[in-house]
Amino acid sequence: MLHIAGVEFVQDPFVSADEKCIVFLNGSDIYVAFRQGEGWSVARKLGPQVNTGDGNSSPYVSHDGKMLFFSSPRTKGFYDRDRSHALNYDELEKENDSWCNSSDNILMIPIHL
């Protein structure tokens, strides 16, 4: 079991290609820690652009270390359906075919680690 100071649990860990950092979940929030000798620094929770209170999962850093990818059920800012009426069949079919129709959406955000 992997232990990193500053957090109780390490879930879904991903070590960067250069092995200088690790991103992971603690609950539904994404954290980062940096390589220090044979271990890791104290974990730091990523900011509100990533951790919005929605259930994040599966963090991944691009090979060049410039993009963070993760799954999240959030749609705020991405999706704005008129919820004042029930959908008819055609509207429901269109919604089911939309990119926001899943339990999690894959998001990416530029980072500097």
C-alpha cells in the first residue's frame, strides 16, 4: 500500500513519465506529490479549477507533463439544457447522443508541474 504524507488514502495513483510527480485521488479530490529521494513530498490538493466538489476519478498527466486529464460528472459550464419541461422522444434521443451523456466526462486542464 502506497503512503503519502498529508492524506489518508491514495487511490487511482498515476506516476508521471519522468517519475517526478504522482497524481492521485483522496476521496473525490485530486492531489499531487513530488519525488523526494526514494519517497514523495507531502501531498497538495489541486485547486478549485480541478476540485469542485464533484466526484473526480482517474487522473492522468500527459507524457510532456503539460496536461492533466481526469473524469468528472460535472457539466456546469459545459452543458446547459433547458430543464423547465420534460423531454419528448426526439429531444431525449438527441440528449442520449450528446457528449455529456455519461456518468463521467473526460476533462483536461493545462498544468505546470
